[in-house]
Amino acid sequence: MKGISHFISGVAAATFVSKAVNMAMYDSSIIIALGGLFGILPDTLDFKFAKFMQKFDFEVDPHPDDMNPQIMADIVAQAINTAFKEKKEISLMLHSVKISADLFRQYSVYFDNEQSQVVVEIGPIVNMSKIPYPGTEYQGNNIGKAKLDAKVLHSYDDKTYIDIFSGSDFSFRKSGDKVEALFIPWHRRWSHSLTLGIFFGIAGWLLLKLFGVMNAHVYGFVFSLGFCTHVLEDQLGYMGSNLFWPFTKERMNGLHWMRSGDALPNFTTVWISCLIILFNLNRFAPEANKAFHMSWVEFAGYTFFIPLVLLLIVGKIFDTISMYKKMKDDKYREMLISEMNKESRMESEESIS
Amino acid sequence: MGELIFYMEPLMYLVIGTLLSAILGCLPALHIYNIAGILIILWAKISWMGGENFIALCAGLVVGYSIVSTVPAIFLGAPDEAAMFMVMPGQKYLMQGRGYEASIITGIGGLGAAFAMLLLTPFLPIIVRTVRTVFSPHMGWILTTILFYIIMSEFPKGGDRGKPLQKFLDGWGSIFAGLFTLFISGFLGMILIYKPFVNTEFAFQNIMPAFVGLYAVPWVVLNLMSRGNIPKQHIAKSTNLNWELVTRGTGAGMLGGMFAAIFPVVTGGIGGLFAGHATAQRDERLFVMSQGVSKFAYYVGAFLLFFIPGAALTRGGMAWMISSIYMPYGNEPYYRLLGFIAISAAISFFMLILFSKLMIKFIHSYNYRVVNWITLIFILTVVMSITGYWGLIVMIVCTGIGLIPVMYSSRRMNCMGVLLIPITFNMLGIGPKIAAIMGLV
Amino acid sequence: MENNKNLETHCPSCGKFTGTYERCPYCGAEVGKRMSIKVFRYGSVLLAIFGVLFLWLAAQNKEIEELDFAAITPTMNFAFVKVSGTVIGDPRVYFNENGNVNSMNFTIANGKNEVRVMAYSAVAQSIIEERKLPAKGENVEIKGSLRVRDEGDTLALYIQTSEHIMIEGSGPVKTKDFWEITKEEEGKHIDIKAYIVDIKKNDNKAPGSIVISSESGKTTSLTVWNTVIDGLRMMHKDKLVRGAEFEARVTVNVYKDRMQLMLRNSTDLTLTGKFGKDIGLSTKVKGEITKDDLGKDVVISGVVSEIFNINTKNGKVMKKLLFNYGFGEIDIMLYQEVHENFKSEIVEGNKLEINGAVKEYNGKLQIIPAKTENVKFLGVTDIPVKEKYNNIQIKDQEITEEFLNKYIDVTGKVYSRENLKGNMKYKFIYGSNKQIILFIKKGAVNYMQELENLADGTKIKITGKVTVFKNELEIILEHSKNIQILGE
């Protein structure tokens, strides 16, 4: 998930600890803010440290004026084949192709297991929102293919687009008669582990105790809580994390409930976290300072479910508007008529039986 | 009829305020709070109008500024890729010759915000009261949280090629620059808060030279230095927006803007960052629009909070400035202000269209650098005349700080350390100790 | 897009986009930048660092201006100024539920101008902790951030650090035993050490009190405003209990010619953490109350012998009870606030339990219960306490067993006194030389010292109960009021 989602869920998690809320309220402690800090820490460790430490065996770094997809495909294939042949982990960096401050030449890499080949396709120029500019399709040969010695096991997307920011990297590793492809291998490895979260908690506790900080154990607990909340949230996605590093070596597959970059789960997380913070702070406030007296069910009703229903209704209204716009389109009309017929058939069958 | 006449005079001042800020808003880097500061000094010196009229004038100024200031922001900010790592979406529009479109999208955002604010009217007192009751004993750590997020969300730029250490240093360059900006502006903020340099006579403008230096001057300097050329602009017939985008943009912008308005020290920029991240916007139209919404929600919202019956909050520069001359009582000022906001927003939107078109003509026939020079001289005159030599020195030092994030590809938001850091320290109760260590007590 | 390459943004060697880099990240070639960019790049950092250092030095040496009241305008909002003046009114301190200081404020006057001085949370806390809170009447000099409201009519000064309060000459503070403090020390601050006995808030606008006690049992009460009591409760929570030892700085006030020890701020009282044994636990009297018991809080039970109403100067009615507590008789003084709330009117013959401090007035001991709850109703005695009761009048008849357990009024002479552990036993000759034993209980004797020493042949009139003791009839006399010495 996005940084802010992790950050604020770390804060929200910390507000469940009544002692922490009291420390924040009465002793000007920043303990809850630290919950947020530890909530974002796993990604910080990855994207601000681990990322730079990664060494690459192969790099694809094409010149924007001369992309040559064949050479690019050859390098990718060579990386995979080397991993298969030499039975060792091989890392590959696919650099982005920067055209100007906000424009990139997009290209994609596809592991075609049926044909046992890797396909590199040069795409258009896109901006930071990944929106292509019309008329910027690559002039000349835009597809390169190279043979693979083994099939590729791939857990993230089928086709990997390399466009904005730094690009993407993989590591390949022999796994049976196939080669396993791990997307950004330095991510969610050691940093995203519950064991590390607990370690940070204990280390924080001991360190703060050493400095004579009161309630050091509560700090330690909140550190662990924020950190582990991040790890568990990420587990809802596809990629998963190496949950018990150093006892486990592999990323455990995620629950596939959502994609970490999607707007909806992120926004929902932030919204729910904000509500939790509000509810908990109010709950642990002294009676005189309470803004409301509601059970969590009632509170969630007003602040989550009613807005949710309203949003769904608004969303449906937009669907209807776009439907009426599309009515002009023949194909859409065809589909609509078949849907209508299906519905009326179902109703008539129901009344007969 | 009687009521109508009663409102006629304030309405006139509202329109004057709106027009005034629309015209002045077209100068780059000129903040309406500076204009309002001058007006308040004049008002205090010669008391030339009634309080109600003055408030109407201020309302016009705030609303007009929050919508029309988009014009210079979009048209007079050609990006220079040799100096800037990132290009803002508004600038992208400009570089594609679609500046007018961007300007209108932002304006629609402002109108959306005005509409959303009217919808929120009945709930706003409840929201404000709840938030204040629950959060006020927690403000210290909440500001710390915001500070942490600003620090933690600064992501490395570059660092793709070379050995690990090379990559690390390259990537961390912008983070270091951001941290340094935050630290040094915070350090300066401690000085300015514990030992202000501005003469006591115009003390309400204590922090003004700092903000002018941190934000306005670097902008003008950059414009003057920039070699980016503005391509030919065309006036689009449609903005390519649909209702869904408008709703989403309004929602996102309102969240950020109102967050900034309600919480102390949080400005529109910080609010926009949070809202942008929280709603995971990718679409450029959405981004540009929600910036417009957020700007309106922040400036106007913060002003409106001052009028909420029974739950008034003093937030934002305008409310702080008028707080020494006006105190609203009862419901009437609140609802009157809402009406004023609606009227002024509508006028401002038309002014935005007008000035965008004028600006396009202007850019093609004149050298717009002249405008930047005029602005710079105007700003210097204002700072010098209100805050004296010391204010000018503070402004120059702050210009140095304000240029760092621009020149080293970090975010200008880091300059907010000037307020965020000392106030967070004070709320956590460590401000006086740190000031004592710094020898400021 | 690709054709607007220039030498500043693209590598001259490999032609790739380099943006802000001055060295191509792809091939390492140098990418030239124009002078202005270089100047601003390095200039901004230098300007920032040296500029801030310069401002820092300047700030350290900057003097803070004195506020010129005549020149106040709304544009002076947020001015950082120095104000001096005299504190008017007692400073107020507010606490949060956890006992930390939320805010404090006081008003100072400088000529006709008044400025409200405020501090919040940590700053307020440190002002209190460092005992920097000034007292009413003290001259202070304060630095802070000015707030101008109502176009300059209302002024407030926000203190940013406790070091910005300067109090001029409040004089050295003495430490004393509280019972040695006298009226002559009016206006002085005195540090005392004692134990808490009771804390009483007052419902109306009058101040409440804290009853305190010394180790030896001497008591007095400190005058305290309700907000201060609230503050104390906030600060000390459950540690603020009877018996807790404390140190406090009190101010000697004189109010209506009576001395008051005023505790001005809750923060002027700190608990030592020690507890006194049996402090304030009113001692049940196990003997006669003497002058050694002055100041002690005692519990006695006994019977109301007689009631006098005393009209006080302020139009209230005070009741003085003559009270027999078994070891003697003592005056109980009931203030109107105490007796008017008693569930029924107190009449002679009521059996009561009284809790109060022993005081001395005009050389006589008295007990003053502080509140209605300190007077408990135990029942009604059947012992008549005054002549007006319809007792049997003995003239010539003989006191025989038929009078057993009845009350009689009789006149006679006493002979051959005998002291039985404080009780007095006399031979009583009444009527035509009839004889009976008269037993005067200790209580009556203690109240009326003469009863201990009645000369033979002293004529007295008594009201007593006829009882049997060791097969002999005797009259028992319990209250001194039931005896009238008629002479020899």
C-alpha cells in the first residue's frame, strides 16, 4: 500500500493503546506519531536503503534515440538462461527511459511461456501519470523476441511495463525445471518481517529504558505494533512479504485481496484509520472532554457506512449518465439488448416455476 | 427591503475586494495576505470604513485570490528542466499549450469547493467542534505526525545507476536537501518566534517577510532565471472533464483543504499532499482540479472557520489579521459570509476566464519577464515599508532557504518548517527549553 | 518533444536526458550549466547558512522593547514586548484531569492600562513548578507575545517561557509553625508544614477551607478558594487524603479582624509523601478534656444539658450547648450553618456525638463542630436536665424505694465528701434530718469545680435520680446544671 496508508494505520494502531493515548494527552509524548513512523518504516528501509544496495548482474538501459528491442530482449533472456544454467540467483535491472523532466518512453517485458520466449515491446512516450502522448509511437522495429531455455514462474503481473521513475528490476532463480521471476527482489524481504517488528519493539524498549524514558515498554509495544501493522496490511496484496525473516527465506504469497497501488483500498484505509483515531482519542478522553458518546457500531454507521452508501449511489448515477452517453454506440446497444432479454427471460422463467 | 439596503454596502465592498484581488492576483508571487496587511495598516491608521464593510472587503479578497491566483501560477511558471527535476501538472498543461484549460479546470475546482462548502454548512460547526474537542489536547503529537510524514514521504529521486554508494548518494541528495531545508527553516522559525525582528508597530506582519522570502521571491527569481519558453497557447472549447472527475477532484481537494483549514499551522500545500496521497490520484486533470479545490477550501475555509457560531477557530493568515479588529457574534455573520463566498466565487470564476484570455494575449505580445521584475520591486517595497531593514534581511535569508528545495529537487513544502517546527516544539512543551539552549531567552 | 535538446539538459557526449545533473549519470560526461543556475545552486545554501547564523547572533543580542500603551493599534498584534505592572487579583491556575497545569493567568495593571497575562500547558507548568507565579499586589515585569483585541481595548500577553516573568522584591519567605503565626504578620508569605485533616469546599462564593493538624494534634484551617481545591485534587488525586503531610506557602490575611492563612494556589502546596499516624482521626475522649487538648480534634458523646441562643453580629444565631460527656461538661458552639441543617431541632436531653476541635474562649474550653455532619444524633436521654421538668418535689417526705428510678427535686445540706475517681460522694441531709447518699458524677464535677470541695453543711438544691447501690438508696446527679449551691 501507499506510504500514507501505512503511516496513518500505524498511527491508528497506536491509538488502541490506552496508555499511549494518555501519555500523548498528559505527558506531551509523541508516542502515537512514532507509531506512524514505524508504520512507514518497512518501506523506508526498502526504498531508501535496500534499493540502492542491490547489485545487478544484467542491466537494460536503452538509449532513447535507439531503443533496439532485440538487444533488450536478448539481455533479458540471457539473464533468465544464466539463472537456469548456473543455478544461481541472477538480478536484472530494466531502467526507465527518460526523455525529459516528466516524459518517459514506455516499454514492456512479457514472458511468453507458450513460445518459451521473452518479448520486449517499445511503447509510446508517456507522462508521469502513465498517460501516452498520441503520435509518439516508436518509429521502426518495436518488438524484440529472444528464446528462453525454461519457462518463467511469475507472481506479479503478466506484462511488466517500464515507464516512469526508475524502472523495475527482477531476480531470476531456478526452481525445478522452471525459472522463478521475482519482481523488485529487494522489496518486502528482510524489512517486511514480523520478527523484525518485534525486534524493533524490544530494541526500542531497552534503548529508551537505558535513557531513563518512562514507560519504555509502551514505546516498544507501539513500535512493534506500527511495524507489524504495515507488514500485515501488505500481506493483503499480491506480492506478500517474508513474514518471519530470518527464519524464513521467501516471500509468502499475499492474500490477493487488492492491489497495493489501487486508489480505493488506499483511500479506504486512510479514511478508516482517521475514524479509528478520532474514535479512540474520544474513547480514552476524560468524560468532560468527550465530543460524543457512541458505540463503535453507531460511530461507524455515521462516519463510514452512510458516506459509503452515498458514494455508491453517486457512483451508480455516474454509471447511468455514462450509459446514456454510450447508447449511441451500436455495440453497446447490442449488449444492452441482450442483457435486457436475459433479464426478462429470467423473470418469466421465475413466474412459470 | 430594509435588510437589502443593510447588505448593499458590504456587498459593494465584497465586489470591490473580489475585483481588486483578481487584478492583483495576476501578478506572480504576490500573496493576498500581503495586500490585506497593507489594508489593515491603512484601516488602523485612518479607520476609513465600518468593520462589517471591511470584513466584506476581506472576504472578496480571499475568495478572489483563491480562484484567480491560478492565472500567474500556470502562465508565469514555465518550467526549466535544467534547474528542476520535476514538472508540476499545471506546467505540463502550459507546455502543451493548454494553459487555459488548466486554468479553467482549477477554477471549476474553486467553484466545486464553494459548492461543497455550502453543502457542508450545517455540518461544519459539528465537525469543527468535534475535531476541536477531541484533538486539541493532542495537537502536539499531531503536528509531530505531520512533520514526520513530510520527512518520511520525501522520496529519493534518481540513484539508478552506478555503485551502491553512488546510487545512495545520488538518491539521497534530494532527501538531504529536503531535510536541510526543513531543519534550517525550523531553526530560523525558532529565532523569529522567540525574537521577532519586525518593529512592534506592525508586529502582526512578523512572519510575512519570512514567507515572502521562502515562497514568493524564489518563484520570481526562478521565473527571471528560467529559459523555458512558453509555447503558443490555445483556448480550448472543452475542459475534457466529466462529472465523475469533478466529484472526485472536489472530494479529494476538500479533504486536503479542510484538513489544512481546521488544523493549525497546516497549510494548503501540506493538506494537498495528504489528500493527494490519500486518494492516490494519478490523473493530471484530477490533480490540477483538486489543487484548485484545495486552495479554495484552505483559504476560504480557514476564513470561514473564524465565523462559525460558537466554535470559531482562528486559522489562516486572514483570520489572524482581522482577529485584532473584528469578532463575529451569533449566526448572522456566518450565513452572511457564506452568501458572500458564493457571490464572490461566481464573480471570481468569470474574472478567471477573462484574465486567462488576457494573459494568453499578453504572453504573446509582451515579454512577461517585465511582469516578474515589477512584482519583485513591488514585493521588496512592501516588505521594506512595513517591516523595515530587518524585515528585508529576514526576507533575503529566507530567499536563500526557499531556493534550496527548488535547486536541489526536493519539495518547497519543507520551508513550512519555519512555522511547523517551532509551534510543534511549543505544543510539546520543549520550545522554551530549546529556545534557552539557542540563547534566545 | 525530442528535438528541443539543449546542452544544459542533455548529455553532450551520449545525448541522453540529464535534467538537473551536472554530470551525466549514464556516461559520466560533464553537462554544463549556465552561470545563473550555478550561482543560485551554491548561493542559496551559503545564503541560507550564513544568513541564519547572522540572524541568530542578532537575535541573541536583541533587546525586547517596552510596550508603549499610548501607541497601541491593532497592527501590534503578535508584537513581542516587555510590560511591567502590579498584579491585580489573585492569579488563577487551571488543571487538566491528570493534574497537569492547563493554563494560568493573572492581570497586571500599569496606570490605567490592564493586561491579562496568560500561559498555557508546559509554560504554565514550568511557571508554577519554578514558583514564578506572582501574588496579588506584587510588581512584575513580563515579556511575551501581545494580542490586541477589540481594536486595542483588550490586551493579552502570552508568556513563552517561565524565564520571562520577573517578580520584584517579594521578600524572603519564613518557615514557621502555623500556630505561632499571628495577625501582625499580615501580607507575609510563610512556609508551613502540617498534616491534612479535612478539605471543605464552599457552595457559595465564600472560600472553602483545608483543616490541618500538627503532629501534636494542634489544628487550624487554611482558607482556600474552590478552584484551588479543585486544582489540588487534580494534582494529587488520591494522594490528597487525611493524614498526608504537606509543605505549603501560605499568606497571612486579616479578614474582619480575624487572621486567615490563605493558600493562594494549589501549586503552593506540595505533599511530602509521608503520612502522620492517626492525624485528624478525632480522638474519642477517654477522659476529661483539658487545656492540653487545645487545638485537637475530638469526638465526645453525651447529653445536652442546656441550650443558649447567641445572636451574632452578622445577624445569625449561634447555639451554645452545655454538654455533658461523661467525664465532664463542656460548651459546644454551633454556628447557624451547622445547627440549622440538623435534621431536628436540638433540645435539652438529646444524646449527641460531637466531633470538633477544642478551642479556648475567655478562659473556658469549647468545642466547635465545623459542619452539620460532625453532630450526630444518638437518641434522647430520660435524664431530666432542668428543674422545669415535672419532677417529684421532696419537701418533708422520706425518699424511699417507691421513688426508685424517679427524678426528684430536693433541697438539703452536704457532709463528709468523698472523692471516688473524680466522682463525688456526699452525705446528704434533707427535710427533717433525713439522710441519703448523694453521688455526683465526674462530668458534673469537672464542669463545676466547686462540687469537689463543698464544705460540710453547704446547702444545695438538686435534681437527681433515685437509684440503689449496694442495697443503699442514693441520688445520682449527672449535670452541674441540676445543682444549685444555695450557700452554707
